[in-house]
Amino acid sequence: MDDVLNIQDVADGAASNARGFDIGRVLVLGLGKSGKSVARYCADLLGSRVESLFIAAGAQTPDSVAFVESLAPQGVSYAFGDEALESFDALSRPFDICIASPGIPCWHELYVCGERLSGELISEVEFAWRESKPDSIWIAITGTNGKTTTTSCCAHVLRACGFAADAVGNIGDVCLDAVAAGNTQVYVAEVSSYQLYSTRYFAPDVAVMLNITPDHLHWHQTLEAYRDAKFKMLDNMTARARTASSATSGPIMPVAILDASNDVVRSKVRELKVLSREQRGFSYVPMGTADGISGDMRERCGAENAAFISGDGRLRVAFGGVEHVLASCDDLLIKGEHNASNALAVGAVAVVLGADDAQIADALATFAPLEHRIEPCGDVRGVACYNDSKATNVDATVKALTAFPDKRLIVLLGGDDKGTGLDELVAAVHKHAAVAVCFGAAGPRFARALEGALDALKASEPRCRVEHAQNMTGALDCALSCAREGDVILLSPACASFDEFKSFEHRGSVFKQLVKERAGEVSGAQGE
């Protein structure tokens, strides 16, 4: 079709000018949340901007069958199974655009075939960005750990500061659903490496790059591929500026906020530092330095902007020649240095958008912990219990261990083993925890690693006691038997949940119920 959206249309106008162009022949891969959203959206455009719509629906389930059959009267074609696209192999690029669900790896036969049969393959995030209004502002938040907390906190703070902001993407509404509803001006999007891998031009107005540590290697296969998927949105920001009529083609001057306390992200900061503003196409704000989140990159290497936690414990953002003093870490309801870093990133976003410092500080101080993320879930005999089931990798647990510096800590570790290295975790557990209870499929390996490190520790160095449990219920009971009044029990498994549970949410919910039951047993015994 002659008026199908082309490269220059997207590059010049970014998301803003995409609406109104014919989308053409559309292929949707997969029927997860985002796949269903795209299918519904495009089905409603059949006969106008969409010429035809084909869905490679994946596994045939009652839900997927009911969904595609509900769209069939609109003229939607569909097929199930990994071989759904075989009938198109003999054709030459029958689709103008393919929109892939993030759960389909780039090496999967369905993904490879969809890419071969289409003019371009993109993720739902990019499609939504292209379809959003000209005055929309997109904030994309990614990283290995902290994305959901940062995204939710960012939307909370921006709404408190008067913006029509919503959390979308992996949290809240699917991006495209929010775009279709038309009630959002600022899209605060949690974006995964899977989604970013399948972007082509997606260039947010503000990019937030949190920590990058090894994860999702089963999908990306190498750490380098995982890293490059994360950095793709920064590369797209540069490409957008170079191909557009000016670097300010979006609603605001594009800015990247980068966690320079993380080794991988800091390497990108070094690359950006040697480029001019014109070469980069965007400004950037480094958070912290190699010395940690308290480091000021202006002092360290003469950076123009910086975000850091000063000696008095306050979040500070230096941007555009002005230093903004925001909330104190002590005022935050979300605990731990990693959450202070997440709050700092949010503060930097709000500063970039021109929000008032006092409003930012007040909003940060009222943001409560999210479920399954160092979430307080009750006391048993004076022992505070916290649910950090979302900590499904080593890095997340290492960060969580720092959240209770003045408490005697008992940590529950284990679950479905990802097979990652444990050296950093072992060192952190011995440093911060009094007792570690290892449970589940990963329990024996974790226990061996913790016990094996004891001989190498000096007499003056802290060390934890290691206990064993078969499952999470046993781990909690073991922890309670070891606990004293005033202690903290923290479920922060450093593992996936699939050996015992459906998901990390299921694991966290069961843990909270167990805590409630144990607290009730104590209360009942006291009342007898």
C-alpha cells in the first residue's frame, strides 16, 4: 500500500504522527495480554487503516479459541500451533507489519518465520508508541531489578504533581489499551528486554536505565544480547534525533537517566560522555558513580548533570544548571538502598518534566511498598515478617538484604534454581543476616555455598547460621524458631518459584497467609 507508514514517517514524527497512516496487512504473534490488545485494536480498524489481520494464536486453549472466534465475524483469520505460518512460506512478505508477543523468544521458529514474512516485526510497545497522540510523553523504565517499583512510584509522583500520567506496559494497562482509551498524556511504561529487543524506532522522551545484571539468559542466550536489548532504546533516541528535522521533535527535550553505580550501565555512560549533545541526540543524568549511589558524577568526572544521595541522606538532582533538593531517604516508606535509588530515578524524571521540588518530595514520601517487594506482612511474637517474593534473582536479594541495617535478620532463600553464580549472594548473606534458611529445589546448593564459605571467613568477619527446610512452610517455621523479639524475617528467595508455586505472586500470597496463620495461632494461645 502506497501510504503505509514508512521509516521517515516514524523517525521524523516519532510516535506522534503515526496515526492516520494505513497500517496495511497485519500479523499478530501470540495471544498473551499484549497480543489480545493488538488483535482487538486492529480488528476494529479492518476496512479502514487495516487491510487484513491474521493471528498466529499459539497454543490452542479454551480461552484462546473463544477469543479468536469472537473476532472471526470481523474478518480475522487465525491458526494455532508453532506451524501456524507454514502456509505463508511460499509467499513474499505478505504482511506489512508483524507484532510479536514478548513471550516468544527471538530464536523461536514462530518469531523467525513471522519476521521473514513481514515488512517489519515490532513489539506492542512500539506499536502503541506509534499510535499515541502528538502531545504524548513517553517515559520508558527498564533494568533488571526495580522496574515495577520505579514505574509505579513514577506514575504516583507525576499524578501528584498534576500530570495525566499512568503506569503501563508490564505494570497496569497494556500500552495499546491505554492509548486506545485516550485518557493519558504521560505514559510511564515498564518495558522488558523482550519488548525492547523487538523495537525498531521506539525512542521515549525520557529513558530510565536501572541496573543491568545477568537475567533472562534463556531468552537472550547471552548477557551481551540482554544488555544490548536494554540499550536499544538509547540507540533509537540517537537515531531519532539524527533522522528528524531537529533533536527536539518530541514534546520535550529527550533525556536519559542512567544508574552509573551499576558497572554495565556505567560503561554506557562512558560512551555517551565522549559524544556531543548533537551526536547523542539527548541529554543524560548519571545516578551515582562507581563508588555508589552517593557519588556525584559532576565532581567525579565533570558531568553536566547528576543525581545522587548526599551525605545528609537527601535525594538530589542536578539538571540544566540547577540543583534540586528532594525527599530525605528517612522519609521514604520503601526501604533499602536500592529503593532509595529507585526513588532517586523517579525524582530525576519529575525534575526533567518540570515538576515542583516540594511536590515531588511530598509525593515520594507517600509512596507505599508494592505487593511482594519487601512488603510488610505482619508480626509473629514481635518478629516482623516481610514478603520479597519478587526477588527471583541473586541481585534482587543482595539489594533486599541491605534494607534492615539495624535489625537482626533471618532470610529465607530457595525455590526453582536458575543456576546463577552465588558468590555475591553468599558474601551478602554472611554480612547482613544472622540466619539463612535454605529451602526448595535450590536449597541444598544454596546451603552448600553458604556453609562452604565459612572456613574462608576471618574470625572478625560476620557469619550467618545456615538452616535447611524442605519447603517454604518449613522455612518460615524454622525461621520463627530461630527468631527473637525485634528480629526481621525476610522471604527474598533469589530464585524463581516454579518448583512449588505457579508464580512469584502465588508464592508471596502463600507466605503472607502463613504469616497470618502463625500470628493467629500465637494470639489464640495467649487467649486461652
